[in-house]
Amino acid sequence: MNVTGFETERTRLTAVAARILGASAEADDVVQEAWLRLDQAEGVDDPPAWLTTVVTRLCLDRLRRRQTRAAAEGAAGRKSVAEAARVDPEADALLAEQVGGAMQLVLDALAPAERAAFVLHDVFGYPFDEISGFLGRSQTAVRQLASRARRKLRGAPEPVAERKARSESREVVDAFLAAAHGGELGALLDLLAPDVVMWADGAGQRMGARPVYDGAGAIAARFRGGARGARLTWVDGEPGLAWVVGDQVKVVFAFQVAAGRVREIELVADPEVLATMSLVVA
């Protein structure tokens, strides 16, 4: 893509970044960094999609670092996350007016991935299959992220059914981990839906995983006795597993559970994607 082609995309990319970040001056920096990366990249088949992916992930990384920095400041004299990030008050005031003051405050409270999924789908109208590529997550995961963001934006409490489902999912993931550690094939099969699927991202495939594990038998065989380094981890607020080396998460297994059985597992090993996820190792 030449400079003229990039300038055609700049307005769209800046709008996406500004809505995700809530800070228009930061958005300009992100878009410029994406252009520099594209200029150095080779073999990019779809530059607009590639740029959207890079801009989204750069925004998520900034949001994650922003939240980490705000938390480290402590309660005394702490500024809000949004205030700490702003460098152009006039431009940001205009942006806040466009988004809506109340909505912007709630957006600032969303997890980075929730915020990106909501903005990309509900504000800009990107379909979930494209957002899945931008975020490096499954379509199921990005749908859930957007759904949680909508609920928080409405100010609605988490439904009792969702809290109950999360608790039940935790029990299933706990039992799955115990069965995997113990090499209990029968127990693993009991916890997996017959048509369960596990998807591995490109980084996971380079580590030796297959792109797709289709069916309970294939997944049970993969985990049986082979998850000794895995630990229970909250992945974007949902129970999952992670392979942790030292204090660093190397691989995440995000679970989708329904009716007491695992329906889908997402293996994420891409460091850029891991950096955008909210991970709490139990």
C-alpha cells in the first residue's frame, strides 16, 4: 500500500482508535505506528484488514498499560483512567461529547477486549467474524465480550443465570484440570461434549498444536496426562486454564461451557493477543 492508499484509510482507522481509546491524540499516534509497521511488513494480502488488526491490538495494549499504571498509582491522588491518558483536552472533550459523557465513563471501566469488541461491532458495524481476526479470538469469545460490554453500558447487574453459569463453568474446568492431571480418560470424556472443538492459533500451531482438534476423543487424548503445567486462570472474567512459566503466561485455554460440558476450547499462544487479555492466575 502506498501513501495515497494509506491516507484513504487514515480517517477510518483514526475513528476506530479514538473510540476504543477515548483519546483522539493517542489515536493519531496509534495509526501512525500502524503505518510504520505496514511499511516494514512483507506479503500483506489485505492492507486495510491488516491495518485494522494492528490498530486494534495497539489500542488494546495501550488500554492494558493504562489500567496497570492507574492501579499502581494507588488510591491517594489517583486520577481516573481516562484523565490519565488524555493529552489533548479540547479534542477529547469533543470526542466525549460525540460518544456521550455517561457512555464514555462506562467505556473507561470496561476491560480492554470488551471495549474493543463493543466499539468495533456496535459502533462501527464490523461483523463478528472480522472482529475475531482483529482480536485474535474466536467468534464465540468476541460475541461474549460484546454482550458483557452492552450489559455494563446499560448499567444492568449481572443476571443471576450468568453468575450461576460461571460458577458451574468453574466446577467443570476444575474437574477437567484434575482429570487431565490424573490421566483419567473416562472423566475427560464425560466432561466434553461429543462435538466439542478446540482451535489453536498460529503461535500455538508453531509450538506443536494442531489447528483443530475435532471431537471429545481427540481433545481428551491431547490433554490426558499432558496438562501438568496448566493452572486454573480467569480469562476475561471466565474460568479457563493457562500454562505458566515462572510468572509469565505462555498459553491460555479459554473454555466455553454449557449444560455441564465443555463445548469449545480456544488455545491462544500469540504474545500480542495474550497481552490484550485479562488474565488472573488462581
